[in-house]
Amino acid sequence: MSPRYHAVVWCLMVGLALLSATSGFAATPLTLAREGAGTAVIVLSEEPSKAARFGAAELQWHVKQMTGVELPLIRESDPRPADAVSVYIGDTARTQKIGLPQSAFSNQEYVVKLVENELFLVGKDKPDTGEMALVYELDKLDQNKDWPLLFDEQGSLYAVYEFLQKACGVRWLNPYPTGTILPRSETLVAQVTEVRRTPDFIGRDSSLFNDRGAWSERYTYYLGLVKPGSLAFAVYDRTAFEELAHFYPKGDPATEKAQENAFNRSKLVLLNLFLKRLRVGGTRLVCNHSLYSYYDRFREATWTELLAAAKTPAQTAYYTKRKAEVFEADHPDWFAQGYGDRKPPQLCYSNPEVLEQVVQDARDYYDGKKTGAQLGIGFAELPSPFPVECMDNRSFCKCEACSKWPRTPQEYYSTRVDSDYWFHFVNEVAKELRQTHPEARIKTLAYMSHAGKPSFPLEPNVDVEFCLVCGDSTPWDPWFASERELFLEWGEEIKQSGRPFSLWTYTGSGKGTHERAPSKYMYPEFMAHNLARQLELWKQFQVRGIFLCGCYTEPDHYVMWHLLFDSEQNADELLQEYFTGLYGAAGVPLKAMYDDIESRRYNQSIYPEGKLFVNCWWTDWASDERMEAWGKLM
């Protein structure tokens, strides 16, 4: 990898940041390298966790890039110079002796602590000591394997990144090889401020991630604002990863596909390393539609239809085998009534047998008899609560019992018209489960026609994930005011009940522009300051984390993950370091362009009354006049 070294303006900015990063506490200087010679060693236990080893490799690599010095990496029992600074990473005998055993840490908690010439970078880690490889050479990225997963405990790694960022002035601005910004000097004097903390939002997740990190194509799809598959995207992608693309040239038809696949695999390594450095992940809080597997498990017609539609013997064999694995019994009366011969869109949530089966699934989940995957709920994994969420529509059952619940037309996407109907079922599941599993919890969504709080109290063992469809909208968007009212009502309920509360938020970053039209480019929906305002509100209502459906543009992505981890940071300062770090003096007009684009989005005087914000992108906000002005700034 080829990190970028600071120009004078960046060094000045980092120096000021290091002086101010102490939040009112004096920083202590700690010399790790002096005039091209190392003055410190990195110390691991005899059997270090993956998180500790990953953190040690990251510290060693960054110090070498900054100073040219490779600090020795030793085990705790190894000899070391008497005057050397010892940097302990992860759980060690010495760490335990000073009162920082693993049992002292809560989930995701970490510590940066200095005791004379000993620095401790330690936190709650998954006790996984298995094989792992972290390789930095761009032509050997395929040798990386078995990193700590995105949602593993890795507090010691968080501590290393806290130290590199706050004490050493390192910045990771984007996932490209030149996106790592480092101060360059043969002498490295870290300005250490002790800290003990957990992330402000324990869940920092996205639909672009799986347990191992990002899905490459989707990640660059959202962040790059250029339509995948287009010539412009191909140029953008290889320009952004220019140093990497050098090892995988195009032009030879015989090898081009293999080269492109290898390029994409290596690119994915860099993307996931970047996510590690931004400390994305944490605790997986996501809930989703959990009952779709009932079509396969309890509806014979599903398999009749699939087998009838099979076009090859292989497909027939697959469906036959799959049915034998998952089909349990035929219960057509468990599904929504009143839809004729079409596939029922929901279950019948007034049917006592449906309630009984969902409760049994929850018991099997908590008893370890069946995993979430075996129940057809791939995202559910202990210790996460058991999810209970209906299908992704509001076409509910029309039987006599279900029809007793009032139904009204739905004016906006997020309403409460079906809240009593749905949350009554959720409450019944929660009550039945609690009889046999008093500590077990279930989780559901506040979504679409059941986004609003019900008219009755929820059971105490129910967690809620509110689906914030319009969070990025302007306050004058007609959908926004309605949804915000529902969110505020939930917020007040959470303050009273204290139940775990998280968010499923949506953003398209303007991608709908090129999905609905031939344009190759998305509208740049910049909104970092709005994100900062939202986070302040979320903290008031004890939001534990977010699942982001989609992702933001690159600068907003940088700001958002930083604020979710540590909301005391300032959005404008983060933007300033992003633009200055990447573009130097050119960052000034580019940030001015950014600020103008964002300000127009949230300027009521130019917002057409009653118009949805998604219809304002290229018409009301990006007028010919503004496009010309932005072009001049670029």
C-alpha cells in the first residue's frame, strides 16, 4: 500500500488536532521512534487473540510508514531493552496485573492507558486465537485470510486505532491506497491521552456488509456516484485503485476476465481494511422480515409451483431435495385468507396455531435446537433477540377475526394504521415465550403501516427497530413530518420503558437518478451536517445502533461512521480533514461546493411546496446556474 504523506497544511492541521484532541485533559508525550531508531517494542501474550494480533500488525505497519522504523513485535516472556517503551496490545499478564482483565470490560469497551513507559491498548476481545494473516503488499492481498469478523468483539483493535488517530495523527479518509494520511518523520512522539470508553452507538451496520465486511460492487456503487457497468464507472474504479490496478492490467482477451476478478478480490481486501479502521460493525442489531420461510415449511403449494416451473432435471432434483430438507407440513389455513388463487401475501396472525408455531421457533432458537439459518432466518444468530416480523407488505389476512382490527387508507409510507393489529400478535408471542424463557427477548420492526406506536403497552421483553424511511429528507417533505411524529412518540416510549431501541435507516445517495433514467451519474446527496443533527436526536432517545439500508457518499460515509463511534467529534472538522487531507489546497473550493450542495437541500426558500425531495435533485437543486457555479469550484 502507498499511504500519502502530509503537506505542510496537513501537518499543521494534525498538530492542532493533537493539541485539541485531549478534550480538556493534558496529553503525555511518548516517544516510539527517535531519529530513525525504534524506542519501543510491541508486546503480545503467549496466546494472543486475533484482535490483538491484528492490532499489533496495524500499529507496526503504521509506525513503519511514518518513521521507516519497524518496531519489534515480541511475546510477553521475550527479553527487551530495559529502557524500551512497552506497548501491550490485548490481554496479557501485565494488563491483568494493572487491573484490566477481560472480565473488567463490557462489550466493545476499550482502554488507552499509560503507566510510566508502558502503554496499554486493550479492550474486550473475542477469545479466538486461530490462524490469521494480514498482508499489506498490493500484489499479495489474496494472502489475507481469517480476519476478525465485522461483528466479533475486538476492543483491543479499537484501542489501537484510537491511539493511531488521536495520539499519532493518522487518518483513513477512503479505502484507496492513497487514502491513508500519515505524518512523516524519523521521530515519532505520540501525544497520549488516556481513555476508557465504549462506542456511542453499539450497532454500526449496513446492507452493504456481511460478517466479513463489504460487498465490493455494492459498496462502490453507492459511494462513487457512478453507475456500475458504465464506461465511466470502469474508469472511475481503476483510477481510484490505480496502484492496485497496476498489478492486474487489462488488454489481453485471454486473461482479462481472470485479471478483473483478481482485481476485484484485492479491492475487497482494501475496502474491508478501511471498514476495520473506521470501526464499523460492533453488535449486530438488525431485525428483518422473519416469516418468509413459512411458505417453504408449511405450504405444499409452494413446492407444487416450483416443481411445475422447473425447466431442467437439475432444477427438479434441487427442488425435490430442498423440499425434503425444509418442508414440515401443509397448513394452508395458516396463510392470509381472501386473496383467491394467488399466493397469500401474509400469514393469518389471528390463527392460534400460527402463534404456537412462532413461539415454538423462538424456544427452539434459544434452546439451541435450531439455528436462525435452520429456521430460514439467516440474519438471526444468538445472542441476538429472536426476530418476529411480518412480510414486506400490508396485504394482511381478511378472515373474520383479522378483519375485526380497523383498517384505514395509508396516506404516507410510514403510518400506524396496522400498528394495533401487528403489535397485538407480537405481544402474544412475547407473553408465551416469557412463560418458559423469562430472560428471552424478541425483536420486531416499527415499519410501514405499523411504524407507529400501538394504542396499548408493549410487553417488556420486546425490542423495537424503527424504520426511518425519511430521515434524510428535508423537514418540508410531506412524508417527513408524519414519520417524525411517529419516531418522537416511540422516543418518549423508550425513555419510559428503557427497552432496547435501534434504527433501520434508508438512503439511496441519489442512486434512483440513474435507476430511473439513462444518466450515468447519481445526484450527490451530501448531508453530513444533517446526519450530525440526527445523531443528536437519536442519542436523546437512547438509540443503540443503526442498520443503514444503502450507504452515503464518500465524504458523508467518512463522517457518519466516525460520529456513530464517537459522537463528540465535529462533523465540520471531519469534513475539513477529509477535503484537506485528500486534496490539499484544492480541498477549499471542493468543500465550498460540498457545503453549497448540502445547503440547497435543506433550504426551505427553494423547496417546492408539497414536492417529494427525490424529485428535486436535478430540477430544483441542480439548476443550470448552480451547475455552472459548482463547475467553477471544481
